[in-house]
Amino acid sequence: MALSLSRRMVTCALLAGSFMSLSSIANAFELAEQGKLTVAFTGDMPGSGWQDGKLVGYDGEIMQRIADKLGLKIQPALMEWSGTIASVQSGRVDVMLGTMGWTEKRTKIMTLSEPIHYFKNGIMQSTKTNWDKLSDLEGKQIGTITGFSFISELKSIKDLQLSLYDTSDAAVRDLIAGRIDAVIGDPPVISYAIKQNPDWNMHFLAFTDNSPDFPLLTGLGQVVYGLNQKNDDLRQKMDAIIADMWKTCEMKEIGARYGLSSDVWFKPVGQNFRAGVDRPADYKLPSCAAGG
């Protein structure tokens, strides 16, 4: 009886210690709402969505796991992409997600997490065409999303006529209707949409160019989370969890549920732009080899 009671006391003490540890972590950060992680997301799958009180999608599921491990409850903030960065900067939300690519410009206004996957930009187009070069866009009517980092590069392509949209859905609708010739959007979102709608007769081809004059369009893309600069300590805690998920190839396991199963999403091939910018000069990008 005494032994049993002793075990219960030890168990209770361990649980109490664990609770206190999570509680202290949850209260250590300067959050929009104490004890909660307010997350801005667009709801574009396969990146992000909200279902049964939890974040879903590739970006969303990883963020949900991070929040759980930090003892924070997710407070969802669904919004259009154009409002996400400003919401982070103002402190109305704590973190933004939704296949956001790393750029040096964004490091000046936010603190950015470790990558959760990689990508190559490309062209969503009719199956009647096979455009995969920047020169293929010359003289074309091209749609993309307001606030995307590579807009300035698109504007420098000869005779390209650019149409800006608030959402991927709106851009794709105009493409299907023939009002524009192609869409340059988030590769995971575009690929997922095409897979779900084969009757569209559309396909996505990654750029084959590797131009130093168009690094955002043709270079290695890294999907990251963006946080307010005052919460760099929170970003570091998140990065530690992300690093563990790379080591176990959990990233690829989650990706397989959302159509991101090939190595291209999880092996960095191309120039590492972050080294010496928002990471040390000897910084190496995380990777998950085939088969773990």
C-alpha cells in the first residue's frame, strides 16, 4: 500500500513538473493572446486549413505539432495572403504560414523559421502548352497573387502583362476561363489543385532556367514560418522542434498525406541563399534523403 502510494506521488509530481514546464514555456513569450498561438493562414490546401479545432494541411499540421509541444493552444486567424505579413508586424498575430517562401527582404521585417520543405517555382498552364522557361512568358497575360515575393521579377520579363489576384482560386478561375494564359503561384497549392481537378486539363511545369537575374523565380525555394521580430525566442524554440522533425524524416511522412512525397520537396538542390544572411556563414540546409 505504501509502495503504491509512493508511486502515485511520484507520478503526480512528474505530471505536475511537466505541466509547470509547459505552462512556463507558454507564458515565456510575448503573444497576441497569452497562452495561445495566434496563427494567420490563408486556407489554401495542401498548405493550410482548419478542421475539428486543429490546423491541417502540410504547413498547418507541422505548426499544430509545434504548438502542442510548446503547450500553446492554436488561435486561428483565417485571412487573405495580402494581410498576413502586416498582421505579424503589428502583433495582431504571432505567426503566419501558408507556403511562404524565404526571401532576404522578409528577413528585414520578420524573423523566419527553418525551412519545412523546398520547392521550385513554375507555370500552371493548359496541357496544350509546355512552357518551362522565362522566355515562354514573354508577351503573355500572366496571373499571380498580390504580395508574392517574385512580382518584381515577373514585371521585368519582356512584354509580360501581369494580373494580380487576392487568392489562388480567383487566378485559377480566370485561367480556366481563358482570361489569362498562365498562373505563377505556390507550387504545392497549384499541384494539389490540379491533382484534385483533372477535368481542368492543366499541368504545372517547373522553370528549367537557373538565372541569377531571377533568383526568386528560378532559384531554390524554402517554405518557412514568419514571426514578429520581438518573438525571436519563440522562433528558436520552433526551430528546435523543426530540426528534430527533419532528423526523423517526419516532414516527409506528413508530406505524403498531402501529395508532397517526392525528394524534390525535401532535398535542397541549388544555392543556399540564407547562409550569411539570417543564418551563420557555414549554415547548412536540413535534408531528408529517400527512405528516411
